[in-house]
Amino acid sequence: MTNDVAGKASPRSARPQRPEPAPERQAGAAAPLRTAARRRIERTAWALALAALLAGCSSSSPAPKVTEPEPQQALIKFVASEYSTETKPLLEDIVSGFESLHPDIRVELQVVNWDILDGVYTNMLAQGEPPDLLNANFYAHFAADGLLNDLGEILPDSFLDNLQPSLLARDTYKGQLAALPYVASVRSLYYNQELFEQAGIAGPPRTWSELVEDARLVREGGHGEGFGIDMTDNEIHSYLSYFFYGAGGGWIKNGRWAIDQPANVEGLELLKSMYDAGLTDAEPWLKTRDEKQRILGGGGLAMMISGNYFSSVVPKEFPGLRWGRGPIPVKDGQPPMTFGVQDVLVSFKTGHTDPAALSAFIQYLYEDERYADMVRQEGFLPVTLSAGRLLSEGDAEMRANLDDLGGARFVPIEQPRWSNVMDAARKLGSAVLQGRYSPQSALEELQAIAMKQDVD
């Protein structure tokens, strides 16, 4: 700015020179004095103006403040299923620890009971705000609709190589890793040893004929209810699977739905006949698996099929309980069968998906000690090889369970139509036991639902 001012001609130099006054006008000195005074005033005014201008350009003036933008937190909405009263505090501790290490990532945790889980995530999807992570027992219909992130692109190979291969293979849809194994279990028959002794039963039944006979001995001896059948919403598909596979059938045959095959009909007919004969609990469609476990622990039920978490949960509530474990009974002449369950994590595509944040949180969740502690407290089986080794040290039962998991049969969660079939099965189980459907007609309806989805 000073260069611009100095380059301007001063008012004095810009004014044209007056001609010399005529001699006759120089009679007095007043005119020259007035001119000199005026010039002094002009010089002073210009000096003051220049000083003010320079002061405005001085480097001592405060610079305008520049506000740095706040770093934006990555957001992970995590909807987790509630397995027990331990689930919420366990996950809250994990989330708190993660956020303290990653202040740039916020995990919004919601722990939801299985009974209302479908409604919660369905509402989130309808509002266009799906969870970044959902803990569920199915995934393929989401993958078929293109709603899921490919976790194989988010997680490093070193992490994926540590997962149980037999489980991971079931979570792949059209070449993409659509789901991640979260926790697993194997199912067995659990029995109240005291009731067995009172009924004169030496050991657990291994065949259907032995199951029927043992339930009859318990019932007729007045020692409680014989066999607990779980036809409630969250377990009916598992109970159907026990008797489908136990008869030599299953949900899929040669890559196609085969729900109404003769072996499956025979398995459902067995359950219906046991219910009609009074050899099961009175209302299998009302009491959940957890409620039945408590009835068994309290001495009101002789036997039921449940997961390996039975040994962690029930003895805590009934410390004096004497109980035993045996294989799932199968049709006479069929080979022994092991049934497994895996629950999964899926990651929905969202407007704020942050792959790096998701990867960091998932790896933190599955870190050996942390994940093993969660699995131990919930009574599950680990899905990582390293946690399996850690938990198997000095624990023969854990080693045996993990061995069984490797060769277990599963429900077809990799099929996009599975969620539709499962929803329909929830409505048909009680209908069969109450006589509104025959086993044959119920399974034909399930088959039609599965095939209709194939056409769609």
C-alpha cells in the first residue's frame, strides 16, 4: 500500500504554476503570507491521511481467526441379539473399551431380545437407516437384494484365515462374504438324571423307539413330563431339523428344496404322535427353550434337546441338579447325527459406511482373550481357530464340541428363501400338533412357499 501512495503526485506538484504577479500588485505582504499558510495546512492534512493509511496496513493488526473443522466421527450402528442377561453388559464393556482406543469412531449399540429382533431391523430398513452390523441367524435374502457389504473386502486375510472354515463356507453368497460367523453351538439331548433313575432308565435314548419308551416310562410313573418339544418361534426350525435329519431327510436335496420328502414327513409324524400320546410337554408352542430348561432343572421335565450352553446356564440356576447328556435320537437304523447352529454378523450398506472403522471394530470384538471371555460367559462355541485352541486347553468337553461342530448338519441359511420358509414354519408347527394340518400337508405348504420364492 505504501508504494501506491508514494507513486501519486502531490497536490503541490499537480497544481500549475501561477504567473509572476505584476509589480503594481506587490505593494503589500498579505497575499504571499496567506499562500504559505495554506500550503502548510495541506501538507499537514496529507501527512495525517498517510499516517492513518499506513496504520491500517500495519502488521500489528490482529489476523482474522480461521476455525479448523471438527474431525467427524465414524458411526457404527450395531444391533445385537440378546442371548442372556449377560449379553448387554458384556457388549457394553467391549464397546466402551473400543471407543476409548478409537475416539474417532462411535459405536451405537442396541441389544435386542430375539422375540422382537425381526421387528427392530425391519423398521430400520423401512426408514432407510439400516444397521451397520446386525447379529442374526440368516442373511442370504439380504445378500440377494444387494443390501450387504462384502466383508471379504473389508477384513484382512489374516483375520478371515482364523475363522472356522466349515462355517465360513456357509456364509458366502455368489462369491462374496455376505456374513461372518459370530457364535456357534452344537445340539444334544439333555436329561434330568434323577427323573431317569426314578423311572428306571439307565441312559439317554439314542433311537426314536428308545425316546418314545423313555418318555412313556417317565410319564406313566408320574415323574414329570417326558420329552420337551420346542415349537416356539425361535426354535421350531431347529426341532424340525433334528427329526428331518434324524430320519435321513433334510431341507435341501441335490441342490433343491425338498421339504416335503417322505423322510421329513415321517419325522414330523413322530413328533405329532408323541404329542397325541401325552409324552411331550403340554403346550410346546407356548414355552420357549429357556423356559423348558428351567422346568427340566426344577424337576418337571425329563429330557429335551438343547445347545451346549445348557451346561453353562442351567447348573447356575439349579446348582444341585444332576443332569446328563446324550446324542440327538435318530430313526432306528439311521447313523448318529450331529446338529450345529451358527449365528452371524452382517453389514448393511449405509450412507455412512466406513470400511476402516468396521474392520477395526470387528477385529477388536474377535480379539482372542476378549472374544473367548464373551463366548465362555454366554456358553457358546468360538468360531475362531485361535479362541478354540485357547478355550480347549484343559477342557475336554470344549474339544469334543468343536470336533462335533466340524461335522455337524445345519439349516440352509445360505439359501435366500430360508427366511420365508422359517417364517412360515413358525405358524405351522402348532397347527400340526393341534390337528389343523397333517404333517404331509404342512410340509407341502412349506415346500410351495420355498418354490414360489424360487420363481420370484
